[in-house]
Amino acid sequence: MSEIREDYLPGCGYKIYQDPAEFTFTTDSVFLAHFPHLANKAKVLELGCGTGAISFYLAARGAAEVTGLDVNPRMVELFNRSAEANGIFWQEEAETGATEMKAEVRKRGAVSVTDDSVSEAKELAPKVHALEWDIKEIKSFCPTESFDLVVANPPYRNSGRERTIGTSACHEKTAVLEDFFAAACYALHSRGRFALVQLPERFMESMELAIRYNLQPKKLQWVHASVDKPAWIFLLEMVKNGSYGLEVLPPLIMYNADGTLTEQAKRQMEKD
């Protein structure tokens, strides 16, 4: 087990603990976290949350409750450790009606808080936590139509040479892309939103899955390293049971010719 690294999320200020031996967050997560519409006091679910970068950004943007699910216990441990360090760890039973969740929170070692120790500011803070859970078992986690927004940075690769670090985060070892769409469809309210980031080579697969699971594509953006390079990822926002009408945003260019971040990329990372 490698040494834990203490980092800070750019433009956010939240602390995040990461294990370099596992997958650590990238700009893909930063862009995704700032991409979807976030309703006031939204209840959010992150599928395959890792150490929580996307979840923490969404909490900073104003989500009322954020729950992360991941099958990797190391990721869940670090996620909850970061949430505690930032003063936003959700120590209560999640309000989903699933009895299994209470046992999972206890398993993570949550410490009870007395009423006298909870200030008004604490009550207004976002509630954030992660649970060790297989997204394929979403029906045992929550009732259907429980969330306003579901986000996912799913594994990109379904073939090819495997990475030795962050294998399950980068390759479809424990869940395939369709599992993320199926879980999002089940968990979302009607008219709720699902946002994900993926590789261009899996764009048509993503569009086909969106239609199959009644997740109407509504907003799309291609992300390029530089203006003369092909897109390396795309950001897609869908609405459950939504009507036709896709907005294609201008391409997001990350770097200037001199290697510095573009103003567009900076704005994307900082917008509410």
C-alpha cells in the first residue's frame, strides 16, 4: 500500500486524499463536475465515485446531498476520509429507505454527532458520503426515482492493453458502460439528469444506450487538448423521459499553443 497523498481540488478548496497506487482524479473529472445543470438543493448520486473529486465539486456547487458508490473499498475509505476533513461527511442514514445502507454507514466507522454539537452552519452544509456498493445492484440500494442528478466517469476501455495502476477504474473489469446507463435510469426522477464523460470511440454506443434507457441526450460538448488536435473526450448530459432537442456546445479547448490553460478551460473549471 502506497503513501496517501493530500491534494486540493482546484477552484474549489476542498481537500482530497488519494492513493497514487490507485486511480487519481484528472481534468476529465473536473470538467464533468462543472458540466451538468444542478437544480437547487439537488440530491446527487455518483456511480463509480473513486476518491470523490466529482462529488466534492458538486457539493461545492450547491448540491444538498451527494452519495458516491464504488466497489473498491480503498476508494470509499479515502472518499469518506476527505469528506470528514472538509466537514461535510454525512453521518446519518441516507434517506432512501434501503435498510442495507445503515449497516454500510456503520461499516465505514461513522461517528454519531450530538444535537448540541451541530451548529446552524453545519445544518446548511452539504451532506456527502460514499458506500461500497456494486452499481449493478442499484435496486437493493435505493427505490427507483430517488435522485435529481446522476453523474459518472465510467471506465473508458473495453479492450486493449490494461493499465497496471487503476485497472478497474480504466477498464471494464467490474461493470460495463451499459450498467451505468441502467443504474442511472433506475435511480433518476423523471426529468432528472444523467451526465457522463467518455471517449469519442464510444460516442455512438453511448447514444444508443441513452435511447434504450429513455435518457434523452440534451447537451453535448467535445473536449480537445489543443485547437489542432482531435477530441479526446466528450461530455454528455441526458434527461430521463426528456423530449427531443440536443444542444451541441462549442468545442472545449484545454491548452494554448504555449501549453498554458486556455481562458475557456479556466472558466469551465470555475463556473457554478
